[in-house]
Amino acid sequence: MDGGLKLKKARERLGLRFREVEQATHLISQRHKNLDFAVGLSRLSDIENKGVVPGIHRLYSLCAVYRLDLTEVLTWYGVDLDESSRDFAFLNPSATHLLKFSVGQGASVTLPLKLDPGVDLRQTTDLSRVI
């Protein structure tokens, strides 16, 4: 089942009509002062019935209106944020950079009990060399 059809089912489950969704997303766009959050009637119809993929702002609004988790809805469109750490491997920037990971429910992270005693934590360090 494609993302648009799942969004349609979520809307119908809540008993919402197109016009109600349009009005709610316009309010969201006003709150954010950005018209990209608004979903018009024809766009909503295209998303649900023609497989049009909503932009990130519209998808956010639909998730807010339908009470859906944005991370889950992204997977309906083939974007699994849990996979991003694997995709980092395709490029190793020469400059150092911060990297954030989120750990899902039931997941765990194993950390070493000891670091190399020569590590200076006040400086940027390649962790793979000190663990």
C-alpha cells in the first residue's frame, strides 16, 4: 500500500473531510508563517489518489492533523531514518563533524569501559583509534 493511500485511511479513520484537513493545515501554515505547510484540496486529492509525494512541510502538517508519527510516515515513502547511519559510509568528509544518533525503543549501544589513557577528551578524536 502506498503512502497516499495510508494517509487517506488515516484521514478516514478520524472522520475528516478534505475541507477540514485543508483548514487545519492552513492554520498550521499561519502558525509557522510559511505557506509551504498548507495543503490545498486539489493537492490533498493528488496525494491520496494519484501518488503525488507531499513535500516535507505538507507531510509534517498531515502528520500533525492525522496524529501520525512523521518518522513512521516517512517509511511509507521509502525513507527509513534508522538507515541513515549506514548511508554515512558513502562519504568520509575530511573535516571533523558532529554526528548524532538516536536510539529506538529496545535498542542498545555498547560503549567501552576504558578508553586509551592517552586520549585527550578536550580535542577532537577519531574514536575508532582509542576504543
